[in-house]
Amino acid sequence: MHQNGQRIGEMLAETVQALARAAEPRAQAPVQGNGEAAGGQVRAVAAPDGRLRELHLNPRVMRMASEDLAREILVAVNAALDDLRAGLPELEAAELTDPRALAGTMERVHADVMRRLDEFADGVELVVRRVEER
């Protein structure tokens, strides 16, 4: 294969490998969202999967009317979810780009480019041989 074609192939292969590495799960500190309401008497913790991990109710809030308590719980849970989203700025980008799918596409592009470069190099070599034979 021609030297320039080899370099392009190497660059594409490196890109595919980098994308594959980006798709691997990373070890990181657990992320959570925290929220509170009713002066800190209602506290909620949201997990990265969007589910409620913890709900703490100070015994004093049990004296509240059920409608008021429900409203305070909603405030704390929504604050925890907002805090979680703020701590995961890459969440939106991850939803838009699936690194595994992108790596698969790049692998197919890499294979196609390498095949075409080989065909092109073979054609050039054939032309050079014919010119030399004259």
C-alpha cells in the first residue's frame, strides 16, 4: 500500500480505538443530586439513573397537613433531580452521541477507506508498470 494511504489508515484506526475507549465505562465517584424543603426537614437524594435513592423526613413534618407534606416532598425531590442534572453536564451530550455506535460506524468507514486505498494503489502500480514497459 502507498505510504500516504497507510498513514490515513493508521489515523482512522487510532480514531476507532479512541472511540472504543471512550465507550468503556469509567470508574468515577458516585454522582448524586441532593435537595431539601421545609427548612431542611425534608431531604431527598436522587441517583444517576434518575430514581430516588433516599427520602428523609424529620418526625416534626409528620404533623403537617398531608397536602402540605406532599408539596414539600415534591419540592425536595425536584431540587434533588435538578442538582443531579447540574452535576452531569455530559448527560445531554451522551444522549446525543452513542460512542459505541459511532465506533462501529468508524470501523466500517475505516475498512471501506482501506479497501479503496488498496484498489487505488494497485491501479497506480499497474499504470506505472505499463509506462515502464514502453
